[in-house]
Amino acid sequence: MPAMAPSKKSSASTGVGVRRRPRTAYLLLIPGLGWLSIFFVVPLISLFATSLQAPTGKNGVYQAAFQVSNYAEAIAEYWPQFVRSFIYSGIATVLALVIAYPLAYFIAFRAGKWRALLLVLVVAPFFASFLLRTYAWRTILADEGFITSFFNMLHLLPEQRILNTPIAVVLGLTYNFLPFMILPLYAALERIDPRLIEAAGDLYASPFTGFRKVVWPLSLPGVVAGTLLTFIPASGDYINATLLGAPSDRMVGNAIQTNFLQFRDYPIASALSFILMAIILTLVFVYIRRAGTEDLV
Amino acid sequence: MRWLRKNLIPIIGILVLVYLFIPIAVVAVLSFNKPAGKFNIAWNEFSLSAWQNICGVPGVCGSFVTSLEIGLLATLVGTIFGTMIAFALVRYRFRGRSTTNLLIFLPMATPEVVLGSSLLALFLNLAFPLGFWTVVIAHIMFIISFVVVAVKARLQGMDPRLEEAARDLYADARSTFRHVTFPLVLPGILGAALLGFSLSFDDYIISAFNAGTLVTFPIYIWGAAQRGIPVQVNALATLVFVIALTIVLVSQFINYRRRRMLEAGMSAD
């Protein structure tokens, strides 16, 4: 797909030590790229083929066909799940950006010798089970718990509870993918020369103007990468919706999972997967046009 | 008030860190709980029984070992393949660079449900039996990209003068690689491997699609969540967290000390 190929930037291959023997390069590439071709690209083709298969009459067995109506059926039946997925993950991404920015800024400019330690602490949650951490929110947000009671006292909860509502799902998504927001933000902020911020101050810019005109624009590559790395896994996630939400809060990931593993309706499940990926890739490539893959990868 | 304004960002930053650790603290605290009902959700009574009898519930330790095996195997292969690609990308000029970058980037830009379900579609269409090996195959696939990114960053951040110096001192390409390049990149490779292992060990979605009847640790937890997660699971997860964090903190500390000593040595000259 040459049309989708990212803009050519040869920035990565500059400097000393760059060799010009492509044969060695290809030998180094073959095992990894071969693996990715066989177990990433071919499965996508297989997924597409499955999404067009037709039933044979026997449960869970399908035959090769060109049944485009599977897509119409998938959308007709599951469009609310799609809408919910993108709304929940969109809100979670914005929340994560707002929460992550101060921490990334703190680590980049104010942490001094504690910088390395703080970065370790940011990735540390990955060492604790994702499922258990998500499940722990059931304890924190419990109906009779401190947080729910507090917000109920202020009459802020439409359903008088947080657990088993969309609020809990969005909070879970925000929490789980936060490190993916913090790290690229930090990487972008760390590259900013602090003297630029001083210069803005010297030129009588208020701290807010200095931030808006200097820091924020320079941190945009990090914002782009971070929002992508948060939004993509969040939109396909079904763990948070299952563990923290009500059955009416299910997302498209739930639909894919139940159709594949419980109903064994492989064509519909594949069509759902393919639509989800198409939507996300479209969004990603709109972003990539602005950022360039070499910066993101 | 002025103090608050000056320190607002550090305060918010530390609050965010605390927020990141609250659920982990809940998991750890509940590992010392004796739950009232079958669901270990609310604090009831202090008990060490889960820690004393950590394999006491059938299936917990078995699934834990399965996840360890899958994680080690997938990390080993994924790290080797990923490191090779990273070297090719940084050190060589070749045609097909952007295609390579795209192929590395796409798996990371694809939601896990799509990765898991597409592999399952392939295995179903080939009538390939699901189990241990299909999960290993899937994990190697998603580890590669993360390793490439991490090792590439390390290679690009390396001071090229170190390798030049080695060559000036008449080291051939091979010994330059063995005595200079590789030791310098090794911490990056090990970091990438640790990341890959924790991704594999913790993966639920992709594994759930491709495991068949195999039960990994996350698959065990998912199944147990419906009928109540045994306290032993909290104990094991806490143990893993403490061990992994200790390894990383100790290696960071050694790194820090070594750098300090190097700097002190240089300024003494």
C-alpha cells in the first residue's frame, strides 16, 4: 500500500557508523519482519477473508464467500457499541492528557536527580497485574465506599453510584493507559531547552503565556504520540467495560470477544474487528501526516 | 499562597504518582485479608494464610508457571528479533526503510482485540490447534515492535565517538562490536526484554483469543473474577510487583553510582 507509506525522512540513518552493506541489513531484518508478516499481516488478510464468509448451516462452521452484508449486519447490530467505544476512549484520552501533563512537566523540568527514579515509578504499574489493578477499582469505587459517598453528598451522581456506570468505565480506561500518555509527553518535554522558557519570562511573558506560546507547541509531538498510545488501546479494550461497567456500558471489544469466543459467529466478529481497525487506522494516519512515523516509532 | 503557586506542579505531579499506585496498594493490602464472603473486595480481617499457603488454591500456581514459561520464551525470541531489526535500522542503509518502519509501527497502532482476533481467524482457517504455542507465537509478535523501539532509542542515543575511538585504536569491526557497541547497548536490550516480559506475562486479551483451553495467569484471574478471586492471586501479584520493582530500582541505583564515580574520576584528572 504505497499510498499509505509514511513520509520519507532519512534522519535516523545519519552519523558515523552507518554502513552501506544492505545484504547484512536484510539478514538482520529477515527473522523479525518474517515473523511480523506471517503472524500480523497474513492474519489481517485472514480476518478480512473470514469477515466475508457465509454460514454452512452447521454451528461455528463457515465457508469462503463474498458476503458483504456481514458488514451491514455488524454495523446495524453493534453501532451503539462503536459509538460508546469512541466516546469513552475519547473522554479517557483527554482526561489522561490533563492528568499526565503536570507529572511529565515536573519530571522533565523540576525533578533534578530524581528523574530516573520517577520514570521507573511511572512504568511500575506495568509490573502489577492489569486485571487486578482494574478489579481494585471495584473496591475503591464501591457503593458504600468513601468516594461514592462523598460525591453522593454533593448530589453529583445521576445514578447515585459510580460502579457499574459509564463513569467507572471511563475512570478505569483513564487510569490503565496513563503511563502511555506520560512517557511520550515526558520525552517531548525533556527535549525542550529550559532557556527558552526563561527567555519567554525575560520578554515579560506571563507563565501562562510562556506555556501557551513556547512549551505547549514544542511538546505537541509528545501530545500526538501520547493521545494515540492512549486512545488506540482504550478504544479496543473490553476489560474495563466488563469489570467496572454495567451490561449496558459494553464496548465494541466486548462485541468482538463474545461473537468470536461465545457465539462462534466468526464472520460478524471479523467484520467488527475490521471496521474497528479501519476507523483507528484512518485516525492514526491523519495524525501521522503531521508527526511522521520515525518520530513516533 | 505564594509557596503553593511555586510548588503547584510538583504537588500535582506527586498526586498523580500516588493515583497510579492506589490500586496497587489495594491489591497488596487485600492479600492480607480474610474476606467475609467469596469476593475479596472489602477489608474484613487480617490474615497471613494466603501468603503462608500461596499455592493453596488449585490452578493458581499452575497458571502462574505457564505464564512464566510463555513470558520467558516469547521474550527471548522477541528480544533477539527486535534487536536485530533495531541494529539494521540504525546502522545500515537499505531499500524498504519506510516499509520496515510501517511494519514495526502497525502492530502497536492496532488494538489488542484486532491482533488477537485476526490471529485466531488465521489459526481457525488453518485448523491449527490452539494452546501453548499459539500463545507464544502471538506474544513474540507483539513484543518485537516494543523491543525495536526501545533498542533503537538506545542505539541512537549512543556517543558515536566511542566506536570511532575503538577503531582509531586498531580494533576491527568485530571486536569493536563485542567490546564497545554491545556492552553499551546491553542495558537497553535488557530493559526492552523486561518490558517485553511484563507485557507478555500480563497479557489477557490476545491470549484469551488464542489459548484454547490453556489457562495462563491472567486467564485464570479473569475466570476467577466471576466467582471470587482467591486471596492467593493478590499475594502472587504483589510478590511479582515487588520483585520486578526491586530489580529495576537496584539496576538504576548501580547505574547512578557508576555514573557518579565516572564523573568524579574525570574531574579529578
